[in-house]
Amino acid sequence: MNSIWNKNYSAFKNRFPQLAQMLGLPSPLFAPSSIWETETARNGQITASENGIRLHSSYNPEREAQSALSLPELNEKSTVVFYGFGLGYHALAFAKNHPEKKLILIEPDVNHFFAALMFLDLTPVFELKELVLAIACPPDALLGLFENSLTVNLDDGGVSDAYYFDIPAFTNHAKEYFDTVKSIIKRNQRKNEINAATLKKFGKLWVNNTNRNLVQLEKCRGIGVFQKKADNKLPFLVIGAGPSLEKFLPVMKELKKRCILVCVETSLKALLRFGVEPDFILLTDPQFWAYKHIAGLKAPESFLITELSAYPAVFRFKCKEILLCRSQFPLASYYEDELGLTEENADLGSGGSVASSAWNFAYFSGAKEIYTIGLDFAFPGKQTHIKGSSAEQTYHTVSTRLSGGDKFTAAALYSANAMISKDYSGNPVLTDSRMKMFSWWFEARLAKCSDVKTFTLAPEGLKTPCIEIADIKTLLEKKECPELRKAFLLRAEEMTACKNVKEKLSKLKKNFPYKDFLTKYPFLKNYL
């Protein structure tokens, strides 16, 4: 190894000791010539080619990199992501020109990374204040890295605050890997855009709901007491309102003896029709139509989990108790933070659908096995919801002689780029871009939660990575667990409500930081 290698490796090891230990050292027989053909450029600097494709200029590679880093759009971003980086000229130019920005370097092949340490002095790169190295990182693991490293500009439609350097010569050696990474990033950007659009679309509604519901902070307790309290042997069953739910309703009472039942609000009516009250009901949508799914119903044995920005009538639902999770809306979360309710009103995240919050609650509670029913992410049998669900009945309620319920069903089926995909049996199933996005939300979330196994009992749903198929018999053959269920549900008795809320809220309203709040959330300026 040469002196440049020693200098670079020392800087790398000092900055990322754990990564250096994990990667180890290259073989004594390793030579960059096994990867690149190197030569001297016209200006005397080193340049290289790989499989006949030039990585850098044969005239002046340093000037080429400087020119590439002078893009005006790059100056507007706080983070720059490199898909591969060749010998490192571009990374060096970035470090010298933008030391205040964050740099993320992605390289799947360890030997390519080690080879880059042998030619240029890259210590300015390793000295960057904000540097992320993703070396030999599995594509799925990169998702958590991006979510933690990239900020999102809500006022700009949820676009991540990053610029991506995608130079084909740097990625050809691992094209399939980089294509997968780009797909993951694109889907993640789409998720952020949807979240931002949702915040903007319902901004006024959320502000109004929050202001009307602030009194509930004194009345309702939070879900924090359930965190990691479920026994490892106690399965959870997350119930959506997809078409596949219908065939499992007759055995739902037996399943309740063996699981904690967590349902989304759209599936409640179907469960009650079979005399089953779930243990927990999730409702986190602020719209009136979400409340309509539970309007007129009652579940005295169930806990309703909702958030402060829900439609106010939700808090009149007749149940065992209404519990709060952390709001995903800025105004409500501001009051929760100021009242010290961050842990009590625990965060169940946002995943595009209430089903993701239901799964998050099961995981939050410590479940090691989570089964799902009615989370089809598709339209098996060309149905959008289980027959007789509140959602389906709404179609008939608003239908007219000239615009029947079938019209609304057809619109739901084909209004979002309908397409054919595969179910768990390999058969074709109708889905659309919205359903696929929800499926990916689960795929991404579950990829980061390797300590829990998630199963679907419905093979007719869209096949989703990280969700395995399981036979209903497997669950029904489990022993009944009344004591485990009782021990978990009794945790609610340990909860305490926030004290002196009325007095504290009065002070918070009086001293509300409008200027700072609107600087952070300018899209709310017309609503506060």
C-alpha cells in the first residue's frame, strides 16, 4: 500500500472506526488494476477507465469535477448524494467548495471503495462536518439512512432537500444495485410528497379540529403505558377492511381468544355484525367521513385510539375509553410537546393509511408476531372493501338514480392508474398506484423492524415483501391465552391523565409563538 492509501485509510478509520472494523483490510494481493485501467491525463493527474468507459476526463479530471459541482441547483440543496464516486475527484471538489453541506457517498463494492483510497488525498472528504458513508450497505438498509439524513421541505411539496449525482460511469459496475437504490429513493420521495400534500390539503381542517379538541388533553389518557408490555407469546391481529376480511369473520371470536385484535375504523362495522368487539380501534383521519365509519356504533369493550386533530364528534364514540396517540399535525404536536406528552401520547407514525398506524401500535406494544387480515393492497374480485362495510354503504348512501353505487366502486377501482400485479399464489390481481404505495410503506417499515414477523392470512392480496403468507389454521391451533390478554389490557389502569391542562393551555395560547411557528410551517399562515 502507498503513502496516499495510509493517509486516507487513517483518516477513514479515525472518522468511522466501526465501519473500518466491519470492512476490514483489503487482501495483500488486492490491486486497483483488477478494477480500473489507470493512466496519466494531459495535465499530469491520474485518471481511469473501467471496462472501456472513462470515469474521469483524460485532459483535466479536477477541472471536470469542479465544473460539475458548479450547478446552481446544487447550491439550493443542503445535501448531496453520490451514486458511486470513481477515484474521488467529484467528492473532493464538493468538500472544498461546500464544506457546510452534507455529503452521502454510496458504494456497494468494498474493493471499489478501497481502490479509491489509493490515488487521491481524500482527507478533506473525511474531514467534512456532515459525512455519511454507505459502503456495502444493502439497498433496504439505505431507506433508514435516507429518512434520518434527508430533510423534507413541506412548503415545496415534500421534495427532499438533496441533490443526486448520478454519473453512469460511476455506477455501471453495480447497475442493478444502483437501480434498486434509485427506486427506493424515488418511492421515499413520493411518500414525502404525499405527506406534505396531505398536510397542506387538510391544514385548515386540522387547525379547526385541534382547537376544538384541546379540551380532550385533560380528559383522555395516552397510549404510552402499553409500550413493550405485550408478552412475546401474545400475537396481534391487525384488521383492515379489504375484501379478504369477509371469509375470516365467522372465526373472529376464536381469533380474539388467541390474539389482541387491532382494527381500523372502516372494519369495525363488519366485526360488530359478527358480535366481535376488537380490543383496539384506530382512527387517525381528520375528515368527517372517517368519523362516519363509527357514527352510530358502540363498542363498550374496545379502546379507541385517535389523535387530537380527529373530527371532534369522534370523541363522543361510546367505547371503553378513548386514548390519544401523538398527532401528525404540527399544531397539535406543538401543544403535546409543550405539555410534556411526547411519551404518553406516543407516536404511531404516518404511513399513508390508518392500517400502518394499527401495525405500528402492535409493534409499539412489543408484539413479536403480527398477523393481518383485510390488508389486501389490491382489489381481489374487483372489490374495494368488504361487503357491507361502512365505506361500501357510503357509496349507496350518496348514489342516485343516475349515479349508482357501482359508479363509485368503478371510480375507486380505476381512478389511480389501475394495473395488474401478482398475489401470494402467483395469480393476477387488480391493484393501483395508491395500493402499491401503501404496500411499499409496509415493506419499508417492516424492513427496519427485523425483530418482528408479519404475516397475512389472505393469499389473494398483493404480494408484499416482508409480509409472509400464513394459514389461518396456524393461528387457530395456537393455545387460547386469556391471562396474557388480560395482563396486557390491564396496563390501561396504570395510565394517568395530564394534570392542570386547562391552566397550562391558557398560558400556551396566550404566548403562542406565531412568528416562529409560521416560519417553520408557512402553509398554515392563512389558518392560524
